[in-house]
Amino acid sequence: MATKEDKSQSWKRPDELMRLQRLKQKKKQLAARFNSNNNNNNAKFAITETDKSSLLEAKMAQKRKNPFAKSTENSKKPKTDLESEDSLMGFISSPALPKKETFVKETPTRPPPAKLVLQPFDPNAFSKLLQQSAPGQEDEDVVVEQNITKHLPMDWSIKSRVRFFCCTDLPATQLKTSQLASGLTSFVRCLDTQKEEENGLDISPATRFNQATYYWQHPHIPWMTLFPRNARENAGITVGERERKALAEDWDYSFRGLFQLLRARQCAYFYLCANGFTVLFRAAGTGGRAEIHALMSPSTRGMRHALRQEGIEYTMPLKKDGGGLNKSVEGENSNSPPTNGNLANSEGTNEKAENSEKLCNGDDAEENADDDDDDEEEGDDWLHSLGVDEKEIRKIQTAHQRKLKAQEMSEDFSDNSLLLIEGVECQGFFSFLLNAKSTISSIGRLAGVPPTLLSPVAFPKATMMHLNTRSSKVRMDGVDYFSIEVKGTILPSFLPYICHLLGETKDTFSATLASSMHTLAFSKATHKLLVDDSAGQNQDKKDESEQQNAEIENAAGQVFGKENLSDCGLQPYVVENMCRTGNQAVTLLERVCYDKEYGFAWS
């Protein structure tokens, strides 16, 4: 027995193992052949101790002992049955395991993009297209009311990209020599080629489209991106002291000339884009305002304090009501008397307007200042009478001032911090921007570079810029669409002009737009001011005759504003869009669809 155990535990050579394996395979084949011939499932091979082949098979069935294995008799962690009985290959080949297909997971697929249905026109399709809030949302869940108007609303935000789609050919972007020259001449001279057909210029749609792709900018530094001001390409660029002085002098002259054009109604609007804020100057009659005005966004507590120090009155139309913080007394110290600039923000309701008019007088302001001082002295005397220490009183006053300061700064750098300066205050605001040190930043990517001036008409020392256009052909839902993509600094007058141009020859078309985030507040504020004005007029109307008179006055005001801006260099229908009033005159646009029968559907 000892000899047999020694033989079983002895090492075997590879040739012996191969010979035993071949013998085993032959035996299995012989057994399978015997079973197939006799069809007798009970017939088995008898294994006896004297049969050498049977003993060899039994030894092969046993697991060979690993001479390097560690003894497990005294081990703390006993081996599992899987490790002691079956090998890894035997476990994988076990029929009890799940099949390979069960481990395959389906990868998530991207939801299909929204498809444009332009022809034939279907109001339901417009509703599903324009009001779908999520890309994977079902069309049946959309119940939002769509906006359809005969005119295109005005959007005062600067666009960075616009893409037009149409089933028929769009104006070509690859221009001939005559078309390029006629487009340049029409833009520089501010000509309406439809009215002045005898000037010998090309009046094709491609020429008119090219005319709308130009704008004026100052300063222009080719190796810098001056809009948007926070572009990554500006990193690592420095401007020397000599260059800073030259840029400041040129910018001073350009800003003065452009503002004078605005006052004379030779320019309808222009933008001033600084590092920390953007200002939209608009002429009288635009946006429903009867006087020249400016919108500044965003603002900070320090900027508002500086404006109050200069005596510039302003309002904050987008600021939320916060228990009196919507008034201009924000930012005042408890010991400082109210000023005219602070009282300007108390407008918004009739009661607030009446109070502001009363407090605008010097005597009333002095009386209120005296009352505030008396209240504070009484409060301090009351605390002293209670035995409160002087240090504790100072701590209470400091905590109160910090609380007021935190409330005032809660909406800084947001759209709600937008400021509206109009009327004679706009001249003071112009002087403030012209002389303030904060206008030209001394740190950052564009340190020493003056703010960017953007205008649709020419002004002193301005550079004529061009938008990038690219035409292509896309296929959606089995239908071929012609497309034109426009990139660059797209001013508000561009979209009304192009929509009017395409509406003359196309039955249907659509456009998708991307806006600059820093200029969205201009459209929000203008829309809110128009809604508030219309709501106030509706409250004042008592009978139909007064209502009709108010409508006539509004129409007369629009015509008056349009006629005053007839020489501003823009087309009459663009000026009409700027001077239009009503709840749907101004809005933020992201997608526009046009049908000649129904008008514009927008979202």
C-alpha cells in the first residue's frame, strides 16, 4: 500500500500525462460507440481493482495534490467548498450559471433632437416644437400656450449665433464682386435699396443679406477679443503704459461723438461693454420711453453708492420687493440723510411716487434727516436708561449695519441689479462713465483696454466689423433644408431686418438663436417696464372713451418716435419694432418660426 501511495503522489512527466489523456479520450469514445449500438442505458463498465485501466481512470479523476500547498489542518479560515472541490474552469463551465447574454447591458441612446416642421404649416406642430421643455418629453404632455404674433418682438440682448432654416434656397453667402461692393456701399451710406432703386446698386437678396452682416466697433485690436470681454484668448496679453494712454484718448473721443449722435437721434442705440458691466444707451422713443435713457447690468453696491455720490438718480425695475429694500434708501448709513438719488428708486407705485415728489424738496429732506437723528438719539438714550454698556450699543449698531449691507448686496452681479437712468440723469451718467476710474479696469485679462463700443451706425474712430456666415444643407425627417449660420456679435437690429427680408420671398422659415448671458437683463427690464406701463394705464381708464383716447395717444407716440428716428441709419420697419409698445413688443427670443399666413411663432 505504501508503494501504491508513493506512486500516486510521485511526479509524472508531460509525456506520461499526454499518454494518459489520450487513453482517456479513446475510452470515452469507445463507451459512446457501445452505448449507441446497444441502446442500453443500464450497461456500464464494471470497475474492479484488478482492472488497470479502471484504476488509471480513477486516479485521473482525482485532483493532483499540490506539493507546495500549505497545510490547512490548523488554519483559522477554512476553505470554501468551491476552492476545495472544484477548479475555476469547472466553476465557469457549470450549467447552473447564467448565460453570457444576461451580462450584456444596453447602452443609453441620445434622445432624438427636436425636428422642425415648416411646410405645410401646422399650428399644433408649432405648439409642440416651440413649447417642448425637455428633449425626451412626450408631445402629449405639452399644454403651454404658444405665442403667435403678426410682428416679430424685439430682443435687446446681444446674440452670439443665429441659424436660419428654410425648405427653399436661402440668400447665397458666396458673393459676386458686384454684390459685395453693393452691400458694403449700402451699409456705409445707410441706404434702403428697395426705395432707392435708381442708385445703380445690386438689390438681390444676397446683397441685402450681406448688408446686414456689418457693424461698427471701437476699439479694435486684432489680437484681442473685445466682446465678450472674458474670452480665454485674452489671457497672457499685456498692454504697455504708452498704449494705454493712446487707447484712452481715442476712446474718449469716440464715446463723446457716439453719445452726441444718440442725443441728436442719428443713432438709435449703442452698447458700452466693460469688464464688469454692460450699458445699453437708447434714444428717445425706443423701448416705450419718451426720453433718452440707459440700462446698466449688472450693478454692485459700490457702483450704486458712487452714482448716489454724484447725484445721479436711478431705478431698479427688476429688483424684487424685500420689505422696503426696493426703495433707494438702500446703501444709506443710518446717520446719513436721504438724497435725491436715493429717492429716485422709491418709484413704482402711485404712493411711492407721491412720497418721492414730496421728499425731493430740500426742506423736507432736512426735516427727515433731523427726524432720523432724533430717532437714533432716542434709541441710544433708551438703551442707556436700561443700563446697556456703550460697547454693547456699538455692537448692536454694527450688527444692524452688517445685516442691511448683506441685504443690499444679495442681488449684486445678477439681472435683478439692473439700473435704469433716463432723462437729464443720462447726461450725468455719461459724464460719470467718461471720468470714472472704474470704467477702464487696471487688472484682469484686458487691463488698460477701454470698454468696447458697439453701434449699428458709424461713429468717430470706429472700425467696421463683419459677421461670419456659412451656408449648408441639412436633412431632417427625410426632408432637405437649406441653412445659414451666422456667428459673431449680432446686434438687436439684425434679426428684424433678416426676418423682413426672408418674409418677402419665403412662405415659411425658422431661426434658432444663442444669446450673450450678460445682456439678457435688457430685454427683461424693457418687457417689465412696458407691462407695468400698460397695467397702470388700464387702471386709470374708467370708460371706453378714455381707453380709446389712451390708445390714440400710444399710437401717436409710436409714430412720433418713429419719425424722429427716421435718420438714424436703420430701416423703417426695424425702427418700428424698436418703438412698438405693448405686452408682446419685447421678449427674449430663442427660437422663431414664420408662416406667411399666421405670422411669427416664437419662444
